[in-house]
Amino acid sequence: MESIVQSDVFFFITTVVVILIGILAAAICVSIIGILRHIKAAIRKVEVEAEEIITDVHSARNVVKKFIKVDKTKGNTETQKQRKRRS
């Protein structure tokens, strides 16, 4: 009879521990999901900013191309002022 009581106590304690571990695991999973959402949002912001930087660089390059003409045959550069003086 005493062994039955001991086994009941063992199973009760084991059940409580398993339930606590399950609750702890669920809480950890919820935290990880929240962290992953924040990382995903940060990645989206980085992608948007990278696209804007690319656009800005293209715009800056076009502005520079307007002021500096590269002679591809000689490898020389010529500014607009130099072209006007030469003309």
C-alpha cells in the first residue's frame, strides 16, 4: 500500500514539473517570436535605407557626369569650365 502512495506522489510531482517546464518553454518561444519580429522590422528598415542610398548615389553620379566629361580615348577628365575656355 505504501508503494502505491509513493508512486502517486512521484507521478504528481512529475506532472507538476512537466507542466512547469511546458509553461517555461512556451514563455521562451513567445519571447523568441517577439525578438524575431523586431529583427524582421529592422531588416525591412535597412532594405529601405539601402534602396534610398543607391538612389542617392545614382543621382550624385549623374550630377557629377554633368560637370565632368571623361574622354575615354585618352583617359583625361575635362570640366565644363575647361571646355568653355577651349571653345
